Amino acid sequence: MKNTGLRLAVAVAVLYSLFVSFMVTKSIDESTLAGASRILVSGTQTLSGSQGLDVLVQRSAQRSGSTIVREIRDLHDTSVRHFYLASGDNDGKGATWLDTGFPRFSQRVSTNVHAATELSGVDPRGEYFIIGTSAALDMVVHDFSQLGYAVETERAGALIPAAVGEIFFGALGASTLLVLLLVALLTGFSVLSRAKSYAILRLHGGNISTGLKRDLRQELPSIAVILAISFTTALVGLLLYNGWNQLGRYLASALGLVALMLFIVTCIYIAALSLTFDVKILDAIKGKFGFKVAVPATYLLRFPSIILAITLIASAFAASTAASQAQRNQESLAEVGNVAKIFFEGLYVSQQTEQLAVESGNWLKEQDRLGHTIMVSTLAEYSSSAALADEVLLVSQGYLQRNRILDSRGQQITDIPDDEVLIMIPEHSTHSAAEVKRALLENYGGSQTPTMSSQVLRGAQSHFLYGTGAEHQRKLSNLEDVIVVGIGANSGFIADDGYMSLASRGQLLMAHAEQALNDTPKEFLGTWISAYLPIAQLAAEDSAALNESVRSQAVCAVVALLVLLATAVGMAQIHVRGNAQLILVRYLHGWSFWSTHRWLFKAEAVVLGLAVVWATISGLWTALRAKTFGEASHVADDLAIAQWQPVVVLGVALLNVLLLLVVVRVKTQRLIRTHSEETA
């Protein structure tokens, strides 16, 4: 008798191994340079001595005999990255990429290769990949270190444990666990369902070794066919996908993972076989043992499968929503030029930090007076306790100069009196200037009340937010028809250290990164102010990371759903074959389909009920945490997932029950037609 369960377990293990190997190889190709060492250059230096970065990289590559690659993400397209390459080894890997292009494994990300000569004027701080020997890596590190940079090193080969961790403990960990449980269930059931066959073998004097040899003779040819078909399909698919680029890397990962999965299948099979040979022969012949073990084992898998499927599918939907928001944010920032966020160093004691916050804030206030900054912050972000918090937008003169805000006569407002706070209220607003003034004074800590004036705005205007607070999933890219408050630099409304605080939260931006770099006092640059990064670049990197997260979570969700549905099919077969005689008797006595299988449907109702209870409790707990902690990132992520759970629970429950009903009916009809449990 053929062992369908074992063959299915092998097929699942092999196909999942090939698929995961593809995903891991693809992920590594999109996020790093496989086979290369990685260095991260940071520190207080902003120049490369008397030479530009292009000269520094080329000289270092020639001296070390290595290939040095600097990666920069495209500002406007997250699917494009740029490799700036200098090679000191004409025969080494990467030397020909300038002529032949990068042999990319993933077709989602395009890699444009440029000569390192184009790095002129680029800040040396950043990420580099080094292709070469360990000695070559040390020489490159020395070249950067002697210029005063701090260099973090990750040597080639570190990706192997990282990939293993990703498969078993990282983003793919949940789906890997489910597949292992499914493989264990299929393998164990394949042995237990043949308990009668093994009992008869024992009656003829056979033992575990005899049964194992017999199974190997029967199943090895089929397993070999499964392996051949799976690998052939994978190779053909890769040929069509990327022309076998990085094929060796993929095959090394796939063969290792397939070998591990087959070893696990073998161990489970031998353990189940030993258990079967220990049971009484009479119980095994009657078929009691196998199904008594298989039913609880299946339900032990089904409940966590439902929970994981619900969680992973809801997570995938939430991640998709976040990625869509990040994409919209990136598109909205694509045309803002070199508007940059300020990054501060955090390596100071509190007394130094307080002093530097005041000193740098005073400089930022002067830049604000000159119109070189863009302040944009809702009053809620400035102070969550204020009245009208979500209806008031605080802006600087630099914001007004770069964004069209019209008064009631249609004239653009571009100036704010330097020593005043200008309250601009849309026509037809339900709030008065006095209300807004009271709300602003709630947050004013100075000794002298600032001068405030008011003006009427044309209604229905949209105000761009420059991506501030974009990490919050429900954050909009624009605010519509809100009260705008222009803050004069010398109005006293914002203290000196308040400017630094706004900048650290990304609510005070520099209008032009290069100009800011030139204007920054030497005592701040590189020590207190570490970098000016264009917000368009930050948005592109954020969007790329979220898109990768969506793909990873979608894979896990699909695997979880398939495992859940596979357990539904397995449960249907276990139920029908284990109760074949009872089902036949009930059919002959005229029982309805629902009455015949009522215990199965009751058990399924209990499992789904527990899943609903779990989803309800976890949703309430998340809502309570959100109320307590506000918009903390981890709570916001959990809340986004919880909001999808009711829809996912309903969809998973309907799909699961529908498949179970269909399989049970089909197998019951086959049982009734043939009067044989072996065909059910």
C-alpha cells in the first residue's frame, strides 16, 4: 500500500525548503552584497582630508587589492539602488560589473553600477562592501580609521548565521514552525494510519528494522522522483526569472535546507514507527491506536495554526497599509529637493546636552529668522495637553515662503513679523482668535506674553506636512482647512532649547542640506549635529524597508493559511477513516449528514470559538495599551493588527469550515460507495 502521507510530508518539506531558499537569497540580494564584508563608517569627520571620497576609495582599493562598493539608495524609486565601485583586483569578483552590469538575483530591485569617480563630494560616512581577503579588509578599515572615522566591521560569512536565524527565528520563523508541525503531523499520521499493516508484519515475525527496510524499498523511488521534479521545476523557474544569476548561492542554501528537513522527517518517522511497534498487536489490527493518537495530535496543531494564521494575515494587511502610507509619503516628498532632517549625537552627559541644546537652539532660531528652516508641527505634537491640539498647525516663515497659503483676498502670505505670533484662521471656522490664543498660551512658559495678531485665511486650503510623524500609520501627508499659526523667531513663544527639541523630532527641518552644512558652526558639526539627511532619501529607505516587510509577512501568512487548510483536510480524512464503520451504520439507518458528523462540527465550533475569544481578548488588551501609551510605535503596530483581526477571523473561519465540509462530504460519499475505509 502506498504511503501517501509520507510522500506528502517529503513534498511539503522539499517545496518549502526551495521556496524559503529563494526568499532568503532574494532578501540578501536586495538588502546587502552577498559574499562581501561590510563596514559602517561613522564619526565626527565630515571630510576625507585633502582628498575627495572618490580618490580615497580608488586608492584604498588599489592598495588593498580589493573591490570596494558604496551603496546609495535612489531618492525617487525604492526599487533602484546605486553601486559606486572601485576595483583593485581586475580578476576578482565585481571587477567586470561596470561593463556587464550587476548579476542581480532579485528582479524587483534594479542595481545601477557606477565608477567610484562619481563619488566626488559625497560624505564618506556610510555603508561599504569590501570584496577581498581578510587582510584587504583590514587595510581598507585602516585607511578610513587613520582619517579619524569610527569603523564597524562585519566580515564575509556572517550572513550564514543571519540567514539561519531569519528562517527559524526571524520573519520566516512562524511559517517555518507551522511547516515543521505539518510535516510532523503528516509523517506521524503516515505511520499511524498503517498500524494494521505493521501489526500483520509483526505476526509474521517482523520487527522495526524489517518494517523500515520495507518502507524504504517502497518509498525511496517516489521520494527520488519528488526531489527530481522539485529541483527541476526550481531550476527552470530560476532560469526564466533571472537567467541563473547567483545560482550557486541559491543551490547551496536549498541543498542544505532540504537535507535538514529530510533528516527531521526521518527522525519523526523512526520515532513514530517505534511507537507503533510498541502497541499491542490486537489494538493495532483493530485500528484503534492510530486514530486515538492522530485526532488529538491534529487538534493540537489546528488551534495554534488558526491563531498563527489570524495573526500573520492580520499583520500582513496592517503592514500593507503601512507600506501604502509610506509610498504616498515618499511620492509627496519626491519634489522637496534637499530639505533635510537634522540628526544629533547622543554621546554626551546630561549637563553638556543641556548646554548644547540651548546653544544649537539659538543658532537654529537665527536660521529660522533667515528663512533657512522649515518648521511644521501640529499643536498636538508640540503639546498633547493643549486645547484645539489637532486643529492648529505651527509653522515658520520658511514654511510660508515655500508653501502657498492665501488670505481671504487671495494674496499669498509669505512673512511673519519677527517678534510676533500670527494666528491665521480659515474663513467659516467655528473657532475664534481668542480661543486659539488661549490654547497657545497654555503651552507658553515665558515670563512675558508674546505679541499675537490674527488674519483670516481663504477656506478649504491644504497644508503640506513634509512627512513629519510619517512613522505613525494614520498620519496624513497634508492637513485640510486647519488653523495655521506662524511663529516669529524672536516672538519668544519657542525657547532656544525648544528649537533643538523640535529639530530632534523632525518637526524643524533645514531647507537645504548643503547650505546647512556650510552654515553650521564648527563647534556643532560632526560632534553635536551629526548629519543632515534629505527627507526624500529617508522616505525612500523607509518605503523600501516596509515593502520588503510586506512581502515577507505575506509569505508567512500564505504558508500559515495553507498549513491550516492542510490540517482541515487531514482532520477530515482522520475522522472519516477512523469512524468508517460508525458512519456506514448511521447511513444505513437514515441519519443525515449533519447528524452523522456532529461531534466533528462541535469540535470545530469549539476551536473557532476559542480563536474568537483569543482575538477579542487580544484586541481589548491592545486597545487598553493604546489608551495608556498613546502612539508609541510598538503599540500603534499592535493596534493596526488588532483592527484587522475581526475581518481575518471571519474569513479564515469561513474558508476553514467550507473546506472541511467539502472534504468530509467527498470522503463520506466515497466510503458509502465502496464500503471500504481504505478508500475514504
